[in-house]
Amino acid sequence: MSTDLILIAKSQGVGIIKLNRPKALNALSAALIEQLLGSVKSFDEDSEVGAIVITGNERVFAAGADIKELEKLTFVNAYMGNFLQSLADGIAAARKPILAAVNGYALGGGCELAMMCDVIYAGNNAVFGQPEIKIGTIPGAGGTQRLIRAIGKAKAMHMVLTGESMKADEAEQAGLVAKVVSPEKTLEVAIAAGAAMASMSRPVLLMAKESVNRAEDLALSEGLRFERRLYHASFSTNDSKEGMRAFIQKRKPTFEHA
């Protein structure tokens, strides 16, 4: 199924969103972002979907924001329009896991989009970078904030201040990427991971994602308290009882997402 600038599909309980602007290297235009967020919201509300994968093609994930649109911005219209806030808010609003399957270039806004996702799986041809400084600006969709949390201050500062990029193997070693595979396997691996997540208890899956995400925002003592409360809450679900019975009976659990 096509919605012009993206292609969408479902497989094994996974919603798949493919950025589809190849002639512009999947540059994140306002129209593409609008369609992307609409699809994320639709899959997040779809009871048949337990996880979402965002991908590009074998050459490029997304090479950044649309420079032709950026060139027209002024401080006033960027500030008053809260430019790029909708992208960050729309991805963050999704409660189901969002996985990035990255081949080729993930630069600027493309790297930031990948980092907005919960997990990144990369082909060994993937290249990550925040080259905004080379065109006289800085990352504006989380690059200065998420990158440092993922790979540490030294590497993040180097990338942001020089515009240098990072290849897939180094990104995996630094903690930005979960797995590196051959490019033809990237989407397959991401869908398999998403299918594994989708097979779990849906409310418990959402609890787990929420708890891990809160770790970045809370002091350790508060994070531990938050985790413990969700852990306690999980015992009220039918799925926790089914999971424990299945383990004792040495069978596969049948979760009803309740």
C-alpha cells in the first residue's frame, strides 16, 4: 500500500513504514514527516500490530532534513511554528516499540529520526552523522541530546563539532546500534525482532518500554521506584498469570493482552 512519500505494510504483527523519496535521498520534507507520523499513529492504534519498523532503502535511510525547505526558514517562522517539534512529539507519543532498520546514510535529521526509535538495527553499510555544522546550523531534532546519551560526550561532541560521521561497526561498539548485519538482512532482522516483541503480552511490553525510557529522565532512586511500581502492576494482568503457568507447565504461553 502506498501513501506517496512512504510505503506501508504489515507482517508478523509488525507495522512497516518505508521512507519513499529516493530521488531526494529520503530527505525529511514537511509532507514526508506528516505522512510518517500519520502512519506511526495508525499502527500504534492498530490492535493487530505490536511493534513498528521504520526503514529506507539499501542506499539511504534518510539523508537529513529537506535543505530547500530549511533555506527558507527564518528565526521567527521556525520559532513560531515550533519547527521539527511535531516529529519528536509524534514518535515519542507511540507507546509500542519503534525499531529503525538503517542501511546507507542516516545523516542529520535521518540520524535523529533513527535515534528517536527505541532500537536501531543497521546494515554494515550504514553511516550515522550530524553534519549540520557544515551548513551553518546545529542539530535541531535531538542530535545534541540523544547522541550524547547513546555514545557519550567525547564521541558525540566530536561528531557534532566536526560533522564527521560514524560507520556501522563503530556505532555498534559505541552503543548507538543494537545489531549490525548485511544490508540485505537489515529489514528482515528488524521485522523478526519486532515480531518477537509483538508476540509478548501487549500491556507488559508497553510497561517495559516506558520503564526503560524513564531511566534517561529520572534519578536512579526515582527510576527504581518507577520500575518497581510497574513490576508490581504487571502481576494484576492475566498475561502474567498465563506466562508463569506456561513456564511451570513447560509450554508456550498464550497471551490475551489483558
